[in-house]
Amino acid sequence: MKLNINNRILEVDVDPATPLLWVIREQLELTGTKFGCGIGQCGACTVHLDGQPIRSCLTPVQQAIDKEITTIEGIAPNDNEWHIIQEIWIEEQVPQCGYCQSGQIMSVHALLTNNTSPTDKDIDEAMSGNICRCGTYPRVRKGIKRAAATLAAASNTIKGNNGEVD
Amino acid sequence: MGKWTRRAFITTGVLSGGALIIGVAIRPGNRADKVKDLIAGEGDTVLNIWLKVNADNTITVIVPHAEMGQGVHTTLPMMLADEMDADWKNIKMLEAPGNKEYANYAMGKGFLMGPKDIPSILIGTVDGFFLTATKQISLQMTGGSSSVRFTGMFAMRVAGAAARSVLLEAASEEWEVAAEELVVKNSTISHPASNRMAPFASFVVKAANLSQPAKPRLKTSEEFTIMGTSPPRFDIPSKVDGTANFGIDVVLPNMKYAAIKASPVFGAKAKPLEASAIKDMPGVHKIVNLEGAIAVIADGYWLAKKAINTLPIEFDKSDHDTVGLNDIYDKYLRDMDSAIAEGNEEKDVKKGSIKDIFKEATNVIQAEYRVPYLAHATMEPMNCTALVKEDGCEIWVGSQNPLGFANSVAEVLDMDTEKVLVHNQYLGGGFGRRSVPDVAIQAALIAKEVDYPVKLIWSREDDIRQDHYREANISRFKASLNDKGQISAWNNQFVFKHDPEEAPHIPYGVENQFIHYTNSETHVPWGYWRSVDSSMHAFFTESFMDELAFKANKDPYQFRRDHLTNAPRFLKVLDLAAEKANWGEALPARWGRGISLHQSFGTIVAQVAEIEIVDDQLKVHRVVCVADPGYAFHPDGFTAQMESGIVFGLTAALYGEITIENGAVKQSNFHDYQMVRMHESPKIETYIVTSDNWPGGAGEPSTPGIAPALANAIFNATGIRIRELPVKNHELKADSKILG
């Protein structure tokens, strides 16, 4: 079967019932997506299917056919630049052990795609599916607010420019 | 993280390419021949190698500790670089290989001797003793909040200062000027009088031939330029883009995957399966019968896991098949009672005479506290990849104790330890769990049966049910108050005592104390769990202090103050916590504040928790944390560790509960072994107090104090005294407020 992952089409030969997580990690060797619980409780395996955050440990690979799969390896605009969330994650020194952070960042990415001014309640709702055993929650929250502000400022600039052109 | 070749680290002196390697013996000179024999095998050198100056003037610092998020791969190089006056921008880090050359003598020394200076007359024997001890237990451990305290202070700073000294001497000889006229800064040496300047690298050949000073002068904290700042951690960029390699991420040619099913009742044997049991399972290659478990090797983890779930695996009966948690508690109580009856308590602290006091006392307070077992639940489930050949074994794993793992694997494979090579990876959480080599032993035994590498992955269920647990415990108190409301006698009994030594001790001035414990063996495996004994004793002692304050009709903060007149360091931390938390200011109805004070791993921490009972549910709003670690070498990293420890301790206090039923662990995954999540995570404010004391730990000391601060806040809001964790098992009614 063919998979569209991080804008590349890759061919894999696996049982269609295999959870997407293990195909990503073992067949495609993209190990940034993590195994944490296997029952959709911890969020370490979060990836995007057509932009929506999903738990890849519970999603059979066949459900990902003909959809765009995005993993932590695919969010930066290019090899030499960070995504704004990654940049802020480094500035705020968010990760500790780092194991849950791919999943955290993918959940943040989905949140901020739809909402560039999330309230604390929005953050709670979007992020309560991602467990961090190192307790980086205060820094994740701070990072989200900074990333949101940066994205909102960027989007205002674009709107402003458009206004001038019009 | 850079990679080692097997032999690259054993030589000393100038390497090809002009690199200078500085090795620092932990106790230079004055070693008796006997000690040499104890520590150096044939071809061994007693030097530990901590840094090299490369030809391009970059400096590589070798760190003998694992990175598990505590930032040690950054903080230890900072300590070395600062003493060396090196350019921080050109510092690199390499984790030491799991090799006995890096057995952590500095940590062994720290644990045995603490910060005390060793009397010179004892140097030979003491060094011999601790070097022998550390060599025997192959200590290259990351734990006990020890990296900065011992490796940093005993090895990194000394190595940096020694390197600076020989480079300076080399420059002085080369330029024929007095060393005093030279200036060392940013990895260069200059002679302002003659306007000369050259990088460290230009002096390394000469410097390598000079003998290093046994006791180089170390900087005072006023002279620090790197220590005490918070440069970005080296490991973080790889942790935001998925490139960090954890143990579970290892990919090797021809590698296959293993899943395992171990006996739910600890210690029971598995009934061996026939090799043919997998004949109808495509992609499944082999069954491996281990003593207490069955493993299956397959093309992928999911296939292996599916197979293990399908196979008819059975376990032999064991003596523990009917044991439940209450049986364990009953046994504890029987053993505690009989220890008292027979007068064979293990004495921990004995001061004055509690008997005399209790005889006369009129205000005697007693209480019994309990905590259940706890699992570690690191986010990365246990795993290990192994390749076993006739002439050696390689393992890839995230370990807090790579040398111990090598030893254990060598033993089960009946190989020399030198033939086992451990490739240590990033740890997806440690918390003590990754100091136990059980999964590495299993992986090696499984891989021994095939000629390709095998990655063994535990499921979350395996991880929760096959842990080495923070023990369940019971702590019984009896104390008396005199007519001034001061504690006159303190009697405390509990089961077991591990680390840290000071866990059950109180900082308060109580003249008559008897603190004692009893061993009460069970079949449940014990393991180091973040802050170890302090994870329960702070809850016990600081909750009981609150009970005494209430009985004395005093404010809990003032009551503690009244008992700290001879403990100014504690008092300062407590006072600052109270001030920052607005202690004494009125709170709305259904809100409460609780305070705690506890020292562990050399760091004093006070915490104030602020909570609210909303619709009979607990909401933790804010935690103020004040810590005196002596000195915080990387303040932002220290702050992150305080936050981390508090969230970890809060999870345990609110939800943490491993129960034993029919000899086995009942819980299995995050749905029934709950974790604090984003929406429950309080606002945490950390304040660091600097004192002149020997540096304390960072990774553990904030975990103990949150449970009592929380329980005391619940009492403040509701009048309900929590004497058994976790809090989730208690019904909290806001309307039962009995306090003014």
C-alpha cells in the first residue's frame, strides 16, 4: 500500500490492521513518533491525518491510505529552519527527557492551526490527552501562549500587507 | 551526542590530531601500592579522563552520566569549562562509554564521605576502600541527585582547573614569561605585556607532558563566569524534531522485535512452550522460554505482541498467589509490633529519653499514616536491543547504570564484562527505574538464541506490572506537647530504610526522639523511585507536624518556626516560602493553604500549596517552592527540576496507587494508574536561596514536599486529615470546614 507521509509517497507491505504507529516507526524508520501506552491514553504517538491530531497507536494503517500523514519530522518548513513551535520550545527550554514532546508538539500544532489565541481552557482541552511524566506542563503552556502570539502577529502582518496591496 | 569508538577513550596524552586529553585521578598521589593493585588491572590506568582539547581549539567534555532530562549533559560541562576559562561556545559534550574506566569514583566517594574533607592520614585506605567498593558495584550510576554534587564537584571542576593550570604552565615556558603575567580567557592565553595571544590548542603538546597539580585552586563563586548562568541545554534541539535517539529508537540491520509475557505473580515460573506453537503465525520466528517469562521474536513489534497475546502461556503456582495489599499491611503491623515487644527495633535516631517524657506527659498525640506501592511509569516503556555473538555482546539501552547493566548481562551470558558493550541512549524518563537491569538481561537471553539483533519492548502493561516499586509503608507516630505548645518527645516507627539517610529525620529542635524501623520482607520487588524514602517520609512527618500544630492551637507555619530556632538555614527557606505564598492572608471559603519543609539529597525545600474544593472536587491552584541547594549551577535547569519533581510528587499524592491482588499488580495502564495532566497542573513558582553549603541535588528534592503541603492544605480547607495516600480515595466535602 502507498502512504503519503510528510509530503512523500512511500510504499509499505504490511498487514492493513497494523497500527499506523508501528508502520511509521518500523517500516518508515521515522522514530520521532513514540510508543507510550498503546491504548490512546498518553498522546506520545500523536500524528496528523489531514491536519487532524490522531493517536497512531490505535489507528490501523489502512485508515491512513489516501490521507496526508504528518509526523514531527514533517512540520519544519525546510531542513534549515524550525517550525515556530520548535523554535519557541528551544527558547523556553521546554523538554526534559523529551520522550513525550513529539506528541505534545503535534497536539500544539493542531491547536494553533485552528486557534491562534487559545485561552487557558482551550489549552487544557487540547493538551489534556498528552501526558508528560517530567511535568513540563507549565513550560508547555507558556510555550503555547508565546507561539500563539507569534503566529497571530505574523498573520496580522500578512493581513495588513494584503490590505495595502488592495 | 557524539559517538565513541570502542578504544578511543582508553589512551591518555596527545592523540593524533593534536588533541590533549586531561585525565584526573580522583585522589592524585599518595596511593599505596596495595591501592594500586585494587584499582588497576593489567593495562588499566587509574586516570579518569574528563576532557580533550581538540586541534581546532574546541573542547570536548566527557560526562559519565546519562541524560534523562535533568540537564546533566550541559551542567557538568559548564562546571569544567568555567574552571578552565574555556569558551562556552566551543564546548562539546560526549557521554562516557559504559566502561570501567569511567566507573564513577567521584559519586562513590560522595556517597561514602559526603562533602567532608578526607583526613590526610586516611587518604590511602579511604581511597582504597571507596575505589574498591565502587569498582565492585560498577558504579557509573546516574541517580541520587548526585551528578553535580559529586561528579561535578570532585571531578569536573578539578579537571577543568588542572587543565587550565598545565596549559598556563606550558604557555609560560613557551613564551618564557612568568605565569602570573598571563591572562586566560575564552580558551585563549594572552600575554598583554608583549601583546601575544594564542589558543589553548597551540599549547597542548607541551601541556600533555606536564604533570597535573594534585589540588588545583578552584574558583570562588564570585569568580564564576559560566556556572550560575543558564545556557541552553545541548540535548533540547534534538528533542523538538524527533531526532533524539532513545533506547526504543535504535535501528540496526536485520533487527527483529520481541514481545514478552512475564509472570504476573512476582517470582513464579513460566511453563515452557513448544517451538511449534507459532507455526501458523506468519512473520513470527521464535519462542524463547525464560525462567519467569515467555518471549516471542517477530518481524515487527505489533506481530510479536499479537503472538504473545494469543499463545496459551501459563505460570506455575507460587507461595504468593493469594497475597493482597492488606495482607502486606497486616504483616508490616505484626512485624512492627513484635519488634517493639522484643525490643529489637532498628534504631535510626535516639536522643534523650522519650520514655521519661511520655510518663509525665498530659498532651500525647498519636497517628498512623500509610502510603501504597508506586510504579515509575516512565514515558518510554522499558526496552533494550541486544546482539549476542560468541565472542561478545552489544546492547543498546537507556540506562542510569550502564556498567551495572554490562555486569549483569555478562553474568547471565557467562562472559567477561569486557566483552559486553553498552551503547547508552537518551532515557525517556528514569526516576530510578532505569537503574535496574532486568530488561537488558531478558533482551540478552532472547538475542542469545538467534544470530541477529533483537529489540525487546515491554508494553505499558508489562511496565506497570513488572516494575521495581516504591514500597508501601506504614508510619506510626506518638508525640507529646508541653504546656508551652512545644514538642517534648517524638516517637516514630516505620518499615524499611534505604536512602537518603536523612529521609525520616526532622529538622526541628526536639530534645527527646526515638526514630526506628523494622524490616518486613514481601515478594514485591523494591526499587529506587524519585526521592526514594523521602517520597513518603516527608508526607508522614510534615503531616504529623501539622496535626501537632493544630493540637497546640498554633498556626502551622509559626509552629514550625518555633521549633527551628537552631536551624537558621531551614528557617530562611520556610520564611521565604511563607512570604511568597502570602501566608496569613485570608482566603475565600473552600480554599486552603498548606505548608511543608523537608531536606533531601542536600537540598532544603519548603512548599506552600494553595487549593480549592470545587463541587467536592480538589483543585490545586498554586504551589510556591523555595529551595536552598547551596548553589544552583544552572538556575533555569534547577527551576525546571523543581517544577518536574512537584508534578511528579503531585501525581503520586493525588492518584498514585499500585495495589496487590492475588500476588500480582492490579493496575495496568494510564487509565487505572492515573497521571496529572495539563488541566490539573498547578501554577508553580520557584525561588532559589543561595547559601555557602555544599551543593545539594536538583532532580529529587522537590518531590517529597508536595504531598504534605497538599494534605495540609486540604485540612485547612475542609478539616479532613489525609493519613493515607492517594487523595483520590478520600471524599472531600467542602462544607465540613471546621477551622476558623
